[in-house]
Amino acid sequence: MLYQIHLLSAVTVLGVLEQAYFFLQVIYARRAFGIPPPKISGPPEFERIFRAQVNSSEYFPIFLALLWQAGLFFHQGLAAALGLLYLCSRYCYFKGYRTSSSERLAPMYFSAGVLWVLLAAAALGVLHFSLSHYVGLDVLRLLTA
């Protein structure tokens, strides 16, 4: 069974490491700008770093759920590749937001697009499984016949 989930697991670990990197960047920014917790306001440079980390954290559970559903029910390799694209785009989002709020837009839209593709793959995979398991209708076999 592990060969069926090893790519998803690797992308998940990379995602957790990316989140840890974002958390550390906020800690470093707090020290650099002298902003003690729990304060979340300060110079615009700090606020952009803080918002980039918070925004990334808010989307992480959605990403993980879609990654695993698409990987288990549709195709592990495709889901893992999309997961890597998502993580790269979130890194670009973080770096762009750190520079300027307008620099975050292109990576933000790209990462949202990747999430929509993961959602479509997950939904199609679950639908195919449900139809074949509960109704006995194998859509893939019908399409290839």
C-alpha cells in the first residue's frame, strides 16, 4: 500500500517544511522590527510577511485535503505533480508578498488555479469510485469501449 501513497506523503512533508519556513520568517521579522507577540501590526514590511504566512496557513488544510483525495481517488502522480506546483507557487507568493502586496497576485491566482484542478481531479475520482462501487457503472470502461 505504501507505494500507492509515497508521492503524496513526500509532497505533504515538503508542504509542512514550507509552512515551517514561513513561520520562521515571521519570527525573524518580529525580531528585526521589534514586534513582540501577540501584536500583529507594525511597519508594512512586517505586516506583509505576517499576512503572507497567515494566508498560506489558511489554505494549507484545503491543499492537503485536495492533494490526498485527488491522489487516492484519481492519480497519485498527477496529484503529487500538482502539489509540487502548488508549493512552488505559494513560495513565490510568499516572496512576492514580502516585496510588495502587488507582487503576490500572479502566484496567488496560479495557486488558486492549481487548487481548482486538484478539486476537479478529486471530485472526478470520488464520482468514478462511487459509481463503480455502489451502482456497478464503470465510466472508464464505457468511455474506452
